Amino acid sequence: MILITGGARSGKSRLAEQLANEKASACGGNVLYIATSLVTDDEMARRIEQHQQMRPSHWRTHEGYRQLGNEIRQQSAFFPVVVLECITTMLTNLIFDWAGDSDPDRLDYLALERWLEPQIDDLLKASTESRSEIIMVTNELGCGIVPEYPLARHFLDIAGRVNQKLAQQANEVHFVVSGIDMKIKG
């Protein structure tokens, strides 16, 4: 498993796609691209479309953010390389699924994290047991200021713990800054 982290617009996706191309070419296989974003407005629709146009047309795309461990288990026999883009967006979507229309100031964040934990653990288990090369992209959120609002602070905490768990299990970890890849593990 390879984890690629860095700030927004740092070049993480480009690196993930480059590594996926290299690994797929080396084994003569194809790539499964798991896209976790949802179209929430016109701007997001444009961003998703730009990402789609950048990817090779022969890659298969699975759009979703739930039960990704199962998706990896089901597809790894067919795809020697899987790109999961991105963990932070997946977490956002799962958190909003769990919270619904609840007031963020009244959420039980410990219960939320307990609900998320088995899903993350299952994703990690599927990724580390898979014969496919799994390339995960996530955002490094710990380099900025601590957010003002409780939901954002708790999201930062949750994403930070998830990223630590992923990095611990990954064979390689890359940190991307301004388009420059720094391999920090493996």
C-alpha cells in the first residue's frame, strides 16, 4: 500500500496517477480508480470533470465512498493497481451521512469516531491483504491553523488519526509539496 499526502492542490493526484501508470505498465494490467467525491455544486462538477479528463480513458472508475474495503476485495483480482482518491473526501461524506441534518455543535464526536473506526479498519485490512497495489491519496490537514468551529476541529482530529493509521500500515508514504514528491517512508 502506498499513501500519498500533502496539502490541497499540491500535486498528490498527479503523483498517484503517475505511479499507477508505471505500476500498471510494468505488469501489463489496468487500473481501478476509486473516486470518492460527490457533485455538490457546479464548481465541484467541473473539478470532477477535470480529474476524469486527466485520467487515461482505459482506466475503470468506481464512484463511491462507502464500503470501499469490499470494493477492493471484489476488484483486486481484475485490477493489479487501485487508486483511492481521496481518503479525506471519503471521511467528509461518511461524516455527513452519519450526522445528517444534526447541529454540528451537538454531535457526539466520540460516537462518530467509533462508527467510522470499523470502516477504516476494514479498508486497511482489505488494502494490506490485497494482491493489488493500492495507492491512497489523502490531505495533510495538520500544517494549518486549528479551525474556529467545532465540526472542523473534530474533522481535523479524526482525519489526522486516520492518516496516522494509514501511514503506519503503508509500505510507502509520499509527501507532496508544490508538485515536489518527497518519499518519507519505504
